[in-house]
Amino acid sequence: MLGAERKRLIVDYVRKHNSATVNRLATTFGVHEATIRRDLSEIEQEGLLRRTHGGVVMEQWTNGEPVFSERSQQCAEEKMRIGQKAASLVQDGDHIIIDSGTTTLHIARNLVNHSRLTVVTNDINIASELRDATGVKVILTGGELYPSSYMLNGMLTDYALQSLHVVKAFIGTPALHSQHGIMHPEAQLVPAKQGMIRAAREIIVATDHRKIGRLSLHAVAPASAIHTIVTGEEADPQELESFRNNGTTIYTV
């Protein structure tokens, strides 16, 4: 059997069974385990499967997001931990961007006692959390209001971000992949995130463990653009190691 045909059959096998060990694949296709490992390495580079310790699994895709109220209840305790740790990376006097999201909202909740802090956001929920923080200046980007989440987005949002320069941007995402970077299922939300990333000296992704290792339709920014990831201790260590190998600082809480 030619290598190309074997790799196609390996992908079909894993799609059918969702996962497979190197030993099982070697037995199934009658080749040495070293051959299977080489095949899996090539298949992974094509983005079709994801290698694990001793085997392989199907890549997981994010094709959409639940409504805000539902997302806010998912991994709520983990998101609180992430918010606390991410906020600890902020210094008094910083100028920062906080992306809209249920995880990034917890960052804002931990910034109320800062002083001389400027927060730019496209999220009315985040602005509301900081409304009584006397040491925090809040700048809303403007834009079209998404009533279900209180997020601002669109041309006015993108235009506002073009004129800004900040120290740190805290980005939320439903899909984060060590090869393909920050991804999102909704094309209309991509430009604002890209504007935030361009405006910042340091990019910090704050996301719960379920989003790591997932793919989605639209690329927002490559993995090389990410300086820091803050996530829960529930995250797969092997997934995180792939980011560390690229020079990304990882905090698990």
C-alpha cells in the first residue's frame, strides 16, 4: 500500500472511531509503529488529526457559540480564576484593551481597585463593571450593539481601534490552536479582534480549557502573535506544551 493511500485510510479510521493508538493503527495497516508515527506527523501538519501521547484524535471544531447567558454559566468557576490571574498582570498606570466575552468580564471585575488605569473595551458589560472604579478611565469603542451580549462591533468599532496604542490586549476566543492560532466561527467579529491585537504591544489570551486545541473557520491571528495564555488547570498539558515550544508564556490556575 502506498503511503498516501495509507494516510487517507488512517484519517478515515480515526474519523470512524474518534481516536486510535499507534499500536492499533500499526496492527490494522500491517506496518511498523515507526511508520505510523511518521504518517501521523505528516497528517497532523495537514491539520486533519491531532496527535496525543501514544495515539491520535480527531481535531475538534467550533462552528458557533451559545448565547451569552448560556456561555456565562459554562466553566464559571474556572473563568473566575482566569480573570483573577489575568488581572494580576495589569499594573497601575497601564493602558489596556479588554475584548468582549464572558471570561474577559471577570478580568474587569478584578481591576476596580487599580489607579491611573485606562481600559478600552467593546463590551458594555465590562464598562459597567468599572463604572464606579475611580482610578480607572473607561473608553468604549462605539459600534453596533449586539443586544444579546452587550458587545459593540462593526465599522465604528474597527475605526476606533485603528487610532489606539496600548500596553496589553486581553483577548477572548472560542477556538485556540497551537498551529493555527486564534480562530473564530463568525467572520463579522474577526476585524475587531485583529484591531485589538494590532493596537497592543503584548497579547494575552484569556480562555477556559475547553477552547484550547479547537479549530474554527476564520483565522484571527497566528499562534506566534500570542505572548501569554491564561487558562484553567483543567487544560490538556500536551496542548499547552505545544504553545510553550513556540515561546508563549502559560499560566494555569
